[in-house]
Amino acid sequence: MPTTPTPEPRANARPPDAASDQVAARGQEPLLAWVLAATFLLIPVTLPVAVLRPLVQDRFGAGDFATALFMSANMIGALLFAPIGGALADRYGRPRLLITTGLVVDALAFLAMTADVPLGVFLGLRFVQGCAHITTLSVLLGLAASGTSRRGRTLGLMGAGMMLGVAIGAPLGGWLGAEDPLLPLRVAPLILLASLVATRTLPRGEFEPRRRASLAFLLSSVLSDRNLRLPFAFAFADRFTVGFLTTAFPLYMSQVLGAEPKTIGLLLACFLFPFAGLSYPLGRLADRDPLGKSSVLVFVLLGSSIYGLLLSSLTLWSRSTLPVLMLAMGLASAVMFVPSMLLVTNVASPERRSSALGGFNAAGSLGFLLGPLVAGSVLEWWPRDAFVRSHTLAFVIAGASQLACVAIASARRWRRAG
């Protein structure tokens, strides 16, 4: 594929969706590049999870709430910058520049977090890292969703890469941080550099905006679109539960079951690897629309229901059966993940698709922000004589949020059908 397309006269310019469809039809789309770019971008997200206690609690003498705040600080930045990053891409049509800038800032923030700084500065750097990360991710997703045909396949590849990266990050972080909890932060910039290299092979000319809408229009149109509220709600609930899982689960395993970082990382991998493995097949299945126009929503409702029920029961499982539970949760999550993104792309018009996906990421970031904070609050302030029950309550709250979205969406669909 040529790196720079030959410009056409404005009146005869081909819409970006048609251009991307033509590339896909020729079979020249860089499929591996989508997977690698997403994988290397997401690995650093879970690198610190398995070493959360030594990285924050032992290093700074912080409590459970401050430890949870570390997991939320980057989500505050993500919440603010997700819609802005997507709107900038729709406004100016310069995805490669935005992706490169985001990756460089992300890498520098990780490197700065290894310095001897106070807790407040450490959390501030985490905030900056979240801003840079979500900007890169929003633009990449917008680029992946720029076509009208086989969009599920491309988003499925991105989803597989994202979850593969998250799955690799947890055990890799546990292994790297076994002796030095700062080592995962030092390795993160090198991994982000690999993501930058992969993005250089992504297409240049498939992301030109159809019209130069203002940032204010793009942001306001996304926020006011009622059809986007349902996928945004699922994005919130999904990340809310993940925020619980990445915070409460390592603390539950280490404080209650006495598990080592390597064990925690491996259990998280049991959840994340099947999640990654099924994202691409589910994306292709959604493209085929086996149940008609309702296929995508049915996948979301089914996966969310199973996932919510399993998560609520986490503390009822013995340590020896936890791998089975985590595997089942990963399978259920895969069923809903890519279809929830497709709900957004099916509703949003092409000229504001990146903005809509940015809003989707912002809703998810809000969930990931509140998840660790609510989990940390329950674990810190619930009576200590009921310590195991505090973890039970935390996971029930997380699962209930997922089931509440399912109930609301099902009721809304039933009213429309009636």
C-alpha cells in the first residue's frame, strides 16, 4: 500500500469509508500491525498490577485507599482526554501525529515515575500518563473503525491486541517486579517504543475528515446523542468492574489468601488471555450478523450477564478453583467487548466516529476511575473483623453494576418491541 495517497480534487474526493473498504477488499490492510500496535500499547497498563502493594503501599507507606488511587489517577486523565483526543482526530485528520505524541509522552511519564518523588508527584505523573495513553488509544480505535465493511474484524483485531497486551502485562509485571517493583515502570517505555514502530505501518490516508467540524460541535453532538448512551453505560460498567478486579483482586489474593505476585499475575492472565483470544472471532461473527440487526446487542447482554454473576461470586470459590473462574470470566468478557464498541460505530456518523469512540473511552475511564476508589473505600473502611466479607461486598457491588446495565438495556429493548 502506498504510504501517501495521490490527492484528488475536492469535488471528487472519495469518502474515507469507501477508501478503507477498497483497501480491505484488496487484502492489503496491515492486519498484524493493528494487533501489535494495540498489544504493545496496552501491556504497560497492567504491568504494575501484580506489584501494587510494594510499588505504592510499601514504597510510600500508603493505605489501601491511596493504593487504589494510584489505579485511578491515570483514569482521571483518561476521562478528561478521551473525548478530546478523538475530537482532535476528527477535526484535523492527523492520526499519526497524535499517536506518536501520545506514545512519547506516555513513555516519558512512566520513566519519570521511577524517580525518587513524593507520593503526590508520583500520582500526578500517573495522571499525565493516563492522558497520553487514552489519546493514543482513542485515535487508534477511530482509525480502525474508519471503514464500513468488516469493521468488526478490524476492531476485533484491535480488541484482541488490547486484551493480549493487558494479559501479558499482568504476569510480566509480576515476574519483573519480584525483586524490584520499579522495574516494570522502567521497562514500560521500551514496550511503548515497540508500539510506536508498529503504528508506522498503519495506513495514512484512510482518516481524512469529511468536513472540518469544530471541536465544540463534535464534543456536544456526542454528548447529546441519546443512541450513544446505552453503549456508554456498558463501557462504564465494564471498566468499573475491571477497576474493582485490578484493585480488589490482588489485595484479596495477597492479604486473605497469602498469594505471591507471580500467582496473582498468572490468575489475571487466566482471565485476560481467553478475553484476547476470542475478541477477533467475535468481531468477525458480529460482521456476519447471525441474529439480524440485534446480534451485537444480544452478544453484549449475554456476555455481561454471565460476567456479572461470576464476578459477584468470586470469594465463594476456593483458591484451587480460581483459575476456572477467571477463565470463565474471560470468556464471558470476550462475548461483550468488541460488540460493545460496534454499538458505538453503528450509531455514530463517519465524521464523528473517533469522537464517539472517545466518548466511549471516557465513559469507560470514568468507570475505571470509580472502580478502584469504591473498592479501596470498601476494603479500607469496612469493619476489620469482617475482612473477608468486605472483599465479598466489593465483588458483589462490581457484579451488580454489570447486571444493572443488562436489566436497563433489556427493559428498554422490551419497551421498544412492545
